[in-house]
Amino acid sequence: MRGLLILDVTNDSGRPLPSDWCETVGVPSLTRLRYDSPSADPFLELLLRTHAATLRHVELHRLDDVPAVLLARALQLRSLKCLPCEGLSKLVDLPGLAHIDLYCEGGSDDQEGAAFPPGTLAFLSGASHLRSVKLCLSAEDPDAPLRALSTSPSAQHLQELVALADNEDPPETFVTTLVTPFLPSFTSLRTLIVDDDLEQDFLLAVSPTVLPCLTTLKVDVLEDSCMHGTLHRPAVHDVLMRNPHLHLYIEKGFPEKVMCNDCPWCKWGCHELLAETKNSEVCYSSHSKSATCPKECFQAFSPSNPLHPSNN
Ligand SMILES: [Zn+2]
Ligand SMILES: [Zn+2]
Ligand SMILES: [Zn+2]
């Protein structure tokens, strides 16, 4: 294992991997570790102890708690993916930990829907170097992690926020309703991703005065409507016109094509450049495409002629 940079371990054996699974005296080299196991195996502890000086990216899957004492020594750590857990409070002072992904999947059954542990809330409210945060909002006390993050020294430096729902069938607009009141705390946001429908109050809260740096907004549309019709919803048109630098990504399961060729908008014949485009291939804006735009940037409306896009 000498000189190894990247390691991906999945333990489905039903038994903890022992520390003597490999050589016990190692030289630090690992920069990226993905470890998937239901328990903090002695082998995981050995890896963290051996490579504390070099580890930059760590993903821990299925673990109910992180080996916090060992991770706290990984001073190069830049990103961590783990379940919300008590041990995170011990990582609050890691100087370079900028990206935290508190994903939902794979936790034990009694964790699903449960409130965030106090240790995770302490981390979110105390960490000062966070730049991107992914949260799965749970059914119990769902706005607690957003409130904690909004009061942290990181809040005004946060560049990316991803908010998902930690339950199978959340109430409609569950995520956007929770996120909306906290947006004014995150003034440096460039990317905002919410796993929720285009809720009107949420879209109204997205403005250049509140979020002057926002260039990417990703949302879902839950109903089975034509995407072209969705684009013409007054609130969608409005958010694009008020935010001239915004790229709006609308995730949609089906149908795949942007246009249905059957609704009033499709029959009217506007936006005909989108006729053969798939939903996954395009994002919408109200500006002319420039060198800094993503390749999928499509000017849906233009300020000079807000209802009839200039590139149609
Ligand atoms: Zn249509
Ligand atoms: Zn149109
Ligand atoms: Zn663009």
C-alpha cells in the first residue's frame, strides 16, 4: 500500500475488518478515502491514523458516527461526506474543511426522519471555513440545521447550498418553505440546489439584492407538465428577468423533451429552438450566452423583449 493515493473500501462481510488486514506500519500517502461499512472497523481506524497527515477527501458510508478523534487530526481535510452524527462537533476547528455532505441514504432505520444530533448542529453553527454544504432536512425539527448554519461564521462565505428532503414523500414545497427565510444569511451563494418544486414565495426570495452572486439555481418540477409551459409560468419568467446572471436548471423526470407540441405554448410556436432539446441538456437564463456561461445556457427571455426571446 506504499504510495497509494486513493482507496475505496466496501465491507459487506458482516464482520469488522481487522487492522492487520494490511501492513500496520505505513507511510502517509492517501489523499482520498471512501469507506463503506456499518461499523468503524479497526482497519478504518488504522487508515485514518496512518494517513492523517495527507487525507484531503473522506467519505464514510453507513457509519452512524464518525471516528471524530482520528479525523480531528487530519489537518489537510478539505471535504467530508458522512451521516449527521454526534462526533462532528469535534471537527469544528479543522482549518481547511470547506465541503461537508451530510447525505441521507444508508443510515440505520431509527435515524431516518430523526432530528439532527446536537453535535452536528454545533458543527454547523461553529465551523468557520465552510464553502459548500449539503443537507438532508429531516421530518423532525427540519429547520434546525439551516438555523445553525445561518448563525455560523461560515454563513456569509458559503458558496454552495444543497437542501434535500430526508423522507420518501415529503409534503409539497417542504424544502423551499424551509430554506426561504434563511436565504438572506447566505449572501455569497453562487449555487443553490433544492430538491423541491418551483414554489412562488421561494422564487420571489431569489433576488440580486439578497443573493448577488447567485448564478446557478437547480429545482425540481414534480408535476407531469410540459417543460415549455413551466418556463412560461409567471414566477419562472419573473425570477429569470429579475436575476440577469442566473442559470435556472429544472430537473424533471419525464417527459424527456422540453416541448410537448400539444400545450398552448408549444402550439403558439415560441421557443422553437428547444423543439428537439432534452430537459437534461439545457438551463435557462435571461442573458445572451457568454464565455463564462455553461454550454447548456439558453436565453429563454431577453430584457429588450421579455416575452419573445431574441434567439428564437
Ligand atoms: Zn408544451
Ligand atoms: Zn415559449
Ligand atoms: Zn449564461
